[in-house]
Amino acid sequence: MRVQTRILSLLLVLLLALAACGEETLPEGVDVDLSRMSGTVVYGKVYDMVTNGKNYQDQIVRMHGTMSTIDVKEKGKLVDTLYSCVIFDAAGCCSQGIEFVLQDQNAEYPPIGKEITVEGRWDWYQLYGIDRYRLLDAVMVK
């Protein structure tokens, strides 16, 4: 009987240890870490974030992707440039760009096409009557 009890105890400890392996630990202060998710999972999460963005308001988000810009024009004239981190799905065919605004207004944005990791506060705003989401007070993470 004692041998069976020990074996059951060891199995229970092993199962508990394996269950703990599945827990995700986030970097301190980060609510959503897209940089650690697989391409399949991250695309679904980003889709949820832009469709239900108000649910994420003021959460700290970290993401990894490629630096890109979006030119905003009025009547053919450039009026603003928006900076974004483009995240691709697992197949590399679909992408979603999330705009970000650096906390340091004097900082230079990375060159277009560079791989970046950026972290900031999720924010909702409207641009030309369209709901948009971005990371405010963003910082580049090394």
C-alpha cells in the first residue's frame, strides 16, 4: 500500500508541475503581450482588440512586428504621418498594423521595414469619423 501511495503522490506532483508550465507570465506592468504569441494566436488576439477595442482601453500592450507608416492626406496633400507596427499571421499572408505614438516626442521613429518591439497604453480615438486604436506613450523595447 505504501508503494502505491508514494507513486500516486509522485504522479500528483508531476501533474501539478506540468500544469504550471502552461501558465503565461507577463513582463511586469504589461497586460497583453502580443510579442510572445504564435502567429496564429496573435492574429486572433489583434482582431479581437481592434473589434472590441474599448475592452482593452488603458491596458499596457507589447507587440513585435515590422515598422511601417501611413500617410494621411487631405485633398492630395500630406497632413500627417501615422507610425505603426505591422503584425503578420502564421502564414505571413495577412497582417494588421497597430498605430503607436512614442512617449518621447523628440525621439526618432525606427526606419520603415525594421523589426521592432513596442509597448504602450491602448487608446481609442476617431480619425475622420472612424474608430481607431493606437498605443500611446509608447516606448521601444529592446
